[in-house]
Amino acid sequence: MAALLLWFCWDLPRPEAALATTRRPSVTLLAADGAMLATQGDLYGETVRLRDLPAFLPAALIAIEDRRFRQHPGVDVIGIGRALYTNLVAGGVRQGGSTLTQQLAKNLFLSPERSTRRKVQEALLALWLEARFSKDQLLEIYLNRVYLGGGAYGVDAAARLFFGVPARRVNLWQAAMLAGLPKAPSRLNPRSAPDAATARTVEVLEAMAETGAITAAQARTEAERINPRARPSHGAGWFADWVLEDIPARFPDSADLVLRSTLESRLQAQVEARLAALLAGPGARASVTQGAVVVLEAASGAVRAMAGGRDYAGSQFNRAVDARRQPGSAFKPLVFLAALERGATPEEAVADTPLHIGTWSPGNGQWRPRGEISLEDALAFSVNTAAVRVLLRAGGARPVAEVAHRLGVAGRLPNDASLALGTGEVSLLDLTAAYAAFANGGRRVTPFALVANGRTALAHVAPDQVMAPEHAAAMRRMLAAVVARGTGRAAAVPGRVVAGKTGTTQDFRDAWFIGFTGPLVIGVWLGNDDASPMEEVAGGGLPARLFREIAEATATAP
């Protein structure tokens, strides 16, 4: 017996380390209003005491996990016998005999390995814990340390993650849901499996009624109130991925981090809802399956909202940041800026007649040539042949590409006249940030997402003056003409000055509208992931309409 006991005990961990667990540092990302957007690593909340919790929370845990918790010494012989009988009758494992103290011993000290040796070690450690701590202390340790899914350890972290409230403020059904999670934290996660979480919560409520913690009537009433989706969703999955991607490199030696972001929750919700509604309605009828939206603060580059697709749960690919598509005529403002810097003016005339450069001849769509038009009209009505002539007047593709790079558009661009028609590939985020320089008087902004102490102190590069203020003013005037009387009329917002540019690529594979009103720059892209054509969706149609809806929503966002 002594040898057998020695074999079980020789590699037991030191139980004095009960409260000194190791874990990965956590990162908690908050919206500008303090709402939780995402977490990374092991998330722990505040250390809770039983006296601070509603009585039904520990009662729910005891009812569903260990009804004889207050009576047994750490190992429940009666419970083990009952579980053995139940499993024999059922012909399989239907019930476990582990007590809360045994679960705590396993979570604190042991691996998930299933073996007789580990079960004996678990029992020995449970007996030690019972001798070392009171029942209330054991319950507090369990409530603060148990893993409840989504990276959350302890009831406070889980309550904040799933319900947006601290553990001391959960209601009855929320407490029952938390108590039901230890059985299978991933499979019962309220976010990813709301139906399974609801069914488990009903089981917990029924168990509470059986133990007398609540009445049967209370259990029925609370079962009808269960709503795992009750916490308002601020979406922003793509935004959170973008921000958290390089956190380990930027904070390599940090402990837990709580980072406040620039994202405005209400505006983000509006952006996602309006994009989803457009894709489900007129977009579906026009063979549009995807879209992306970026909302930036023109003065600084702070990202206020970002939607990288129609549904983050269906696809985590961020079309606002990682997709590179041809912008079509949405690139033309950079061409016209290059011409202004070579001495051109908005009033200056340019020919809109057919043009041949070698074997290439750009088309003008339905535009009927007038002979000559002003540069302002050429941009307002997106006349292709005039835009190519403006590029040539600016010195060709190379100076235009230099302007694009100066404004923050990354990547290689074509070194030929087709660049005037937006044949290079850009990201929505880069091109939207480039338009910010037109809106803010000529300063290049670098999109950023984190703030510290109310200041843009993280991941924020101060804007540089990259164009003359008079050229920025001229571009604002021409882009305002696009919306006032040109291809972007659908983006107009009554009572507000709106400026922007439409973009449509060959065969209607991409449709863009990028513009600004008030302090914000808004970029919209619509298309299909496989680059299949849409049904005559141009930048002045659905993208301009979505821009207008989002611009109107900014009036109600904080």
C-alpha cells in the first residue's frame, strides 16, 4: 500500500501553488465608448467574493455540478456510487462523480489526461484543498479560476464577455448560463452556440428548482427570458483582427493590456447594418455578393468604422484592408492632382474627343464629346479620354504614381497611360486615406486604431503636409462638383457639403465611391470575391447610395 501510494504521489505538484497559476498575457480591445470589442490571450476579470455576488450564482453552480458540496470532504463517495449505477444502467458514461473540489484540483494542478492515476491524484489534491481552505474559499477560487469559454477565466470575465456586465450584476438566467458552461465551455459558448447554451441554461434552472434554490415558477419564467444574444453586438471583427494582428510585435514584453480604440460602436453598427441590408436587397438583385466600408477621421486618420465584408462569421477575410482591386475612376483625383501640381487649373480646358495611343483607345461610355471641357467637368462627369490627356499633361504615369505613393497608396502601379483609368490595384483603406488629404487641407494621414489616455498616442503618425493647401482646395471644389452635378449625384446629402468620386471597372467587376462630408472620409467598395461581373452596378449607383446612408448615419453617431 505504501509503495502504491508513493507511485501515485511521487510527481504531484506542490499544492501551495493553488493561487499562483500561469497564463498568457491578455489583450482587451475596447471601442471609443469603452464597449468590449475583442480579447486575445487569457482573459481574467475582477477577483470576486461570494458576498459581492448574487446568491443565485453560486447556488446555480452547486445545483448543476455538486449538490453535496457543503457535506462531502472533497471526494463524494455517495456521488461516485450514484454515477456508477447510472452509467451501468445506461450502458455508457452519462454522469460523472467528480466534486467541485476535484474539478478545482484538476484545473489548478493537473493535465486533462484521463487515467486512473490522474483520478487518484485528483482525489488526493481535493482532500488537501478541503483541509487547507474553507468551503466558501474553495467556491471563490473556483468561481475566479474556472474556464468558461472564449478565453475567459472566472465568472466575472465571462459575464463581461458574454453579457457586457460584471458578475455581481448578472440576472438569474445569466447566472444559470454561466454555471452551465464548465461542462463544455466551447460547445456551450453563448456566442458561437446560442441554442446549445440556452438548452443547458434550462437544465441548470431546473436543477436549481429541484434543490430549492428557486421555485419551479421562477425556473419557468427565467427560461422564457433566456436570450444569449441580449448583449448588443458591435461587430467590428475585421477591425479587431486588423488591430490585434501585430500587438505581440509592438508590445513584446507586456503583461495584460487594455487598449482603447478609435472605433465608434454606434457608427460601426450602422455601417454593418446598412451594408448588410444593401447586399441582401438591391445588391442581391444585381449579383453583388460582397462589399467593404471604411470610415476615417479626415484630420487625423483615426478609423471610426470598418466593415471588411457582409458577414464576419461567414468570412474573416478583410476586404477593406487586404483585398487589392482596380479602383477605376476613383483613382482619377490623384491624376488631376498631379496635373494641378504641374500648373493646371480646374477651369483649364481639355479635349474630350476620341484618343489613340498606339493600339490602345480608351472609351468614354455614354459621354458625347463636346470638343473641349474644363478639368472640373472632366472629373465631374468622369470622361476617360480627358483623364488620359490630363495624365499626359501631368508628365505621364510616373509622376502620377509618385503622387499616389506620397498620399499613402501602396504597391506597384502601371507605368502607362491606362493608370488614368484606375488599372492599378489598391486597397480600400489606402485609397480612402489618400482622399483624406483632399479634405484636410493637404496633409497625409496614416490610418490608426489605438488611443491612449484620450490622446492619439499609439500607432499614430502625425500628418505631413504633402500637397499645397491651394491644390487641396481646388480638388475639394472639383470633387464637390462630382456630387453636385456629375456622376456622384446619388451621394448628395441634403443640407451638407459632400465631395467624392465614383469608380467602376471593366464589365462592372468593381464599383467604388469614396468621398467626404464634415469631419469624415467614407470609402465604399462593392463587388464579388471571384471578380465576376455585377449587373451594371456603377460607382454612382449602389456605392454612392450606401455612402449617403452612412453619411446620414454619422449625424446620429457620437
